[in-house]
Amino acid sequence: MIRILNEKEIKSIVSLDLSVIAAIETGFSELDRGNALVPPIMMIPVPEKKGEVDIKSAYIKGYDQLAIKVASGFFENSRLGLPSQSGLMLVVSAETGFLQGVLLDNGYLTQVRTGAAGAVAAKFLAPQTADSVGVIGSGMQARFQMAALMLVRPFSTIRMFSLDPDDARDRYVRDMQRQLNVRVINAPSIEAVVKESAIVVTTTPARQGFIKAAWLHPGLHITAMGSDTEEKQELEADVLARADLVACDLKTQSMRLGELRSALAQNRMTADSPVAELGAIINGRTPGRSDGRQITVCDLTGVGVQDTMIAINTLKIATERNIGLTVS
Amino acid sequence: MIRILNEKEIKSIVSLDLSVIAAIETGFSELDRGNALVPPIMMIPVPEKKGEVDIKSAYIKGYDQLAIKVASGFFENSRLGLPSQSGLMLVVSAETGFLQGVLLDNGYLTQVRTGAAGAVAAKFLAPQTADSVGVIGSGMQARFQMAALMLVRPFSTIRMFSLDPDDARDRYVRDMQRQLNVRVINAPSIEAVVKESAIVVTTTPARQGFIKAAWLHPGLHITAMGSDTEEKQELEADVLARADLVACDLKTQSMRLGELRSALAQNRMTADSPVAELGAIINGRTPGRSDGRQITVCDLTGVGVQDTMIAINTLKIATERNIGLTVS
């Protein structure tokens, strides 16, 4: 029997909360223990449409299901008035290989699990208290990242900088003020955001580093979640060179697709530079933040274990509550 | 809108016929023209269950959809009385990246497109007339390959050799006699099959070559479709060394997963040995069989273009006839 859930049904049973953050943390922990088999991302380019379909997956030993995520990014869709991102997740039995669930989430679960990874990064790397935080970008992840952060490092002010049009930025300010009950400031510059925030999350598709090392200050934590392809970069390479602690979700992937790639390419790091994987920090194999004045950076590229964890959890809840359509 | 088809619905609209063979031939042709973007196969191993989930895909320029195939092989399923193979195909818009179809075919379309590839190989490589043909194996592909071959090289006798139990072999003989209206002989040895057949198709999961070069005879064509992983092999390496013409579906893949891998590993071929891809033969860029006495071999590992072609065609027919379930 295959259970099929649409986006509305998925949203009715899964939201970004502490249980999801715990599941994502477990995923990174299993990855570090060597319990996750994570094949390289499959990328299917559609150059004519500036599009790409990416497939991520992971099998985690001891779990009786695995997930396969299909995520599309078609950057000319906006011309058609359509969202550029879409996708779905498949849940497959790790006992028999049979399909068990089709989660037609249009990328929602990816937004949630990516937000949750930001919370995990902050939990282990951000300063203990952070009254004022910052975000670069005003899209979906700029929302999810701040909502996730609130659950692990409650704050009272967001400083946001974005290149989006005025109305998108105004909407962000309005929405987040209401959603999180905090002050949201439309900041005049990235520099202002970084200098006045204890934690900064970058959520852009930028292709050139826009955070400068000169702006770093003691105690600052930066999570860079935007770069996930070979062309993208959010942090100037010197930021990673200057940080006291550089972490990431999966080192091999970050060196190929994330901020580590840029830092390596610009000779600001080497393949041997110390980089801590989140799972190793979670498992206590390597230290996270050890004092309030450290400057820490975490690069997130997104790992299949996150998808497998959130997809399994979603299908489990749907099955318990008998939500969705079933076909045999 | 997403159209979801189950196996029964798919079987009601798609079968192994000349139109499917033509579509698969077109797929190989596009591949050869450089119009297909075929990422490497994603493999998700589940070693505890001797299982593996493989993902294949291809985008073919000029087509407004692409397909993603998920194929599971779990070899302990038989203990549970379940088939070891299962799977599905997803059809994604190449215009927007949006999911358009979910084909819950349990591997049926793979059987059909694999059979069709065998027909394409025979069309360009087999001798013009073949009264007696052979097959090694008595499973699903042993059926599909013979049915496909009948469409391009009509024959009157099948010689079958298989290590399957008596009842499985008896069932094969009975079924194929009825289905194709030919004589089917349960042959005493592989040697007998090869020596008395003009065309032989191998359809096994063997891990060691079982067809010997000494048995080759003028005019023989062999299609080896079993090997699709690094462990499998059906032809002794000398068979490839001795053949007048070696072809395959995709050289890079066959060198990694197919009979070319074994021949290279055993130093019976080199990376520079002449190997013709089917698409190049179809497009007339390299010759297929040029005389009746040549010995020809074609190794099929299965390429994403086949999946994309058959999945697109299936969804097109289903949409025209309004078959299946639609969700939005």
C-alpha cells in the first residue's frame, strides 16, 4: 500500500518545531557515526530553462525506511508567475525496497528540514544568548531560519538585508513581526546587519561572497545556507580563514558545493584545514563553541539524511492519523 | 496537476510493440547526437537486506518532460514471498520542473524498455534471418527479450537454458509456446543453446562468464542484458575479444557495470578497443552488422534515455485517454 500526501495534508501534520529539529540532529549524528549511506547528489540539468532537478537520498542503518528527494529549481518560472522551486519525496521500505509513500510537498519539507539544520547549527555553535540576530535575504528560508533560530536562541530583534524589491522586504518585516512577535528592522546594509547581530544567517543564491571578514566581531556566529552548487558563494573566503571554528554539515559536499569550495579555490583554506562536521560536534567527538568570544561559521549544503529523517517522520504521522490517499 | 497510474492501468495502455521499440531507438539516437544529459546512476545500498535502490534519469533536449526512475532490487524478498524487483517512474516537466506523473509500474516499464533495447540491438546487429534463437534464463526478461526479438527477427524455435527450478522452466516453455506460437526447447546445456542458435540473449544475474568463446560460430549475435553492476558477468572475456563487432548501449556505463568492465579487468580489451554505441549505429555514424558471417555482441546495461522515452510516452497516452488518478 502506498500513501500519497499533498502539500496541504503535509503542512497540517508537520511544522518546524523541536521534534523536527531533534530528528534532524539525530540524522547528523547517525551520519557522523558512519550509519548513513549518502550517495552523491544526482543532478539533472535542463540548461535551456536555467533549470535543474536534483536528487538526494540517504539510507540510515537501523531505520526501516529511506527517502529519495526530488527537488527542482527552474529559474525562469517567475516569468510564468510560478514558483521556481518544487519537488517531492518518496519513502521506500528499507526492508523490501517497495514504495510506501509519496510526499507531494512542493519543497515544503526541504524548507522545514533546512530551517531545522540551521537550528542545530545554532544550538551547538551560536553564543548562548543573542538578543539581536540578522538574516540576509527575505525569501522562504529567511523566514524558516529565523523561526528555527527562535526555538533554540530566543531573540527580540531581527535585522534583515535583502536585494528583493521593496514590497517583498516590507512583507518580510510584517510577516515576521507577527509570526515571531519580535522587532524586524529593514537594515540599510549587510555590514549593519553583521555588526549589530550576534548570529547571522545567509539565505541567498549569491554567486559572490558578500560578508567581509573585516565586519566579524567577537562572539559572532554565521550560518551560511545559500550555497549548494559550484557557482554559489555567500561568504568572502577570508571569513572562513578568520573564523575560530569552521563547521559544516558534510565536509566532502561543502568542499564541492558550499563555502568551503570557494575558500579552497581562493587558497584561503586547504583540504587539511580543520573543519568540524555538525554530527561530530553533536556526538561530542569534536568541540562546538567553547567560549563566548569565538567567531564561528557553519556552512550548510543540505544532506540526504535530513530528507530521510523528515520524510520518515512525516509518513509515520500520516499513517498513525490516516491522512492522505492510499493506493495499492 | 499530477497524474498517478498504477501497474494495472499502465499495463492496459503500454505493451512491448513496435511503437515502444521505435521510441527506445529514438532515445539511443538522441543520446548519440549529444542531445541527452544522462547523470551517473545513483545507487543507494541497503547491505543488511542485500538490497539496493537505483535511480536513473535523463533529460533529452527538445522534449518537454524528463523521467526519473527508482528501481529496487532486494534479494531477500523471495523469503517473504515477495518479488525482489520493484520501482516506479516520475515524469517531471522540463519546462517548469513540476512533477506531472507518478507511474507506479513496479518495474513493468523497465521490463518493456529493456526488452525493446534488445530488439533495437537485434535490428542493427543480428543476422537478417534467424530461424532458431536462444535465451539463457527463464525469468521475466527471458520472456520480454524473446517477445521483442520476434518483432524484429521472426523465428520459429527458442532454445532455453536456465538454472531455475524445473517448474519455472516448464512454465517458461508453456508460456512462450502459447504467447509466441513457436517451439520452445528446454536445452540440456548453454553450449547447446549457443551452438544451435543464430541469436542468443543472456538474461541472468550471473557473476561469472558462462558463454565461452569456443562456442561462437559465424553469424552469431549475442545480446547480454544481465550485467548491470560491478559484480555481474555473463560472457567470458574472450567472447568480446573474439567478436568481430562489439556494441553496447553506453560505453562509459558498460565499462563500469557491464561486460566491458569484465573484459577490461581481464585484459581482453583496452579502453581504446573499438566498441560501437547503439546510437552511433542507429545514426549511421558507425557500421552495424555488415555481413552474414560476422560475430556480433551487444552489451546492454540500461540507460536513463530509455526510461525517459517510455515514461513520457506512457503519460502521454494516459493523459489522452484520461486514465489514472489526478491530484493537484
